[in-house]
Amino acid sequence: MAKLIETGTVDDQARVAVALGHLRLARDLLVQAKATRAAERVRQAIKSTEGAVRHVNNRIYRTEHPDA
């Protein structure tokens, strides 16, 4: 039996977008503060969060198109 994917909502999409915005701001501030190691870690977190954006977008699409 296939595992069902959780439903996705626009609220989920908005939350992830806000988190991504905060991470980008944190990265910029860390670069300005010359905190290179911390900035690199935040860059990695941004990449992970971009994956979460794709995931939530897929969840929304699959919620709206269950036969796809």
C-alpha cells in the first residue's frame, strides 16, 4: 500500500516563504558582520528550505490534483 502524502495548504506555502525570507536576511547580516562560517551554515539552511518550498508546492499540487 502506498504511503499517502499530507495535504498542502496556502498557509504552509506562506510559512515556508516567510522562513526563507528570514534566512536570507540572516545570511546578509552575517556576511556584513564578516561571520563567514555562520553565513555558510545559513546558506546551507537556505538550500534546505528551498527544498521545503518545492515539497510544499508539490503537496499543494497533489492536493488539488489527486489523480495526477
